[in-house]
Amino acid sequence: MYDLNLPLADLKIRKQWNKEYVFDRLRKQYVRLTPEEWVRQHFVNYFIHYKHYPEGLLANEICIKFGKMNRRCDTILYDYLFQARMVVEYKSPVITLTQKCIEQIVRYNMSLKVSWLIVSNGLQHYCCNVDERGKYVFMKVIPEYHDL
């Protein structure tokens, strides 16, 4: 599909009715393989195998309330009390990450109030920590789980 700026992931892909599907290990089901899904599955693999995030604390496609509207977060990392700690937004590799992408995840954080935000198109990754004063501090690297 696309070469990404992420380690290769051993993904289970199958074809059905002339369309490709990939197994989502978090949702435990096959989902349509889109460019954004390609990024999500590689990023989840990266979190689990390279950054040591516990698989049981990650969830994909989580519905949240944003005012009176429902929105879907691409991936959420929870703590051991199942409070959201990080939200991740994925874009297709052909989408350039802009301020608008950052603003989208910041809006989600008005509801979630997490301390970590990541936006990635698989080629570029932006990670920021929301400090105790509510200031967004962009990080040079995505932290390992034990450094959150």
C-alpha cells in the first residue's frame, strides 16, 4: 500500500468481494483496508512492539461526545483505571498534516482532557504533552509507555 515512517507490521490482510480487509488486533475483527487504516494498524503495532504500550489499554474507533455531536477518536490509550491518557488521530499518507489536523485533536481533547496527543499520517508524526497549565508542548519523540 504505502511505505511509512514506521516499522513494518506483520498484518493479516484478506480480499473479499474485490476489496481488501485488515485484521484489527484491538477490535478483534477485519476492517476495510483504507490508507488511514494502514497507518492506524502500523502505528498500533509500533505502540505495542516498539514503545511497549499495553495492548489491553489501547482501543480503536472510540465514540466520544463533542457538545451534542458524536465523534470517533482513532485510537485512545487508557491508564489502568481506564481513564483516557492519550488520543491519536490518523490521516492518510497523502494528506499533509496541517494546523487544521492539530486543531481537530485539540477539539477532541476538550471532551477527553488527556495529557498526550498524537497526529500522524504515517510519514510525519506530531506528539504533544498537555502540561498542568494546559499548555501544549510538542515533543521530539513519541515517549515509551513507562515515560508517560
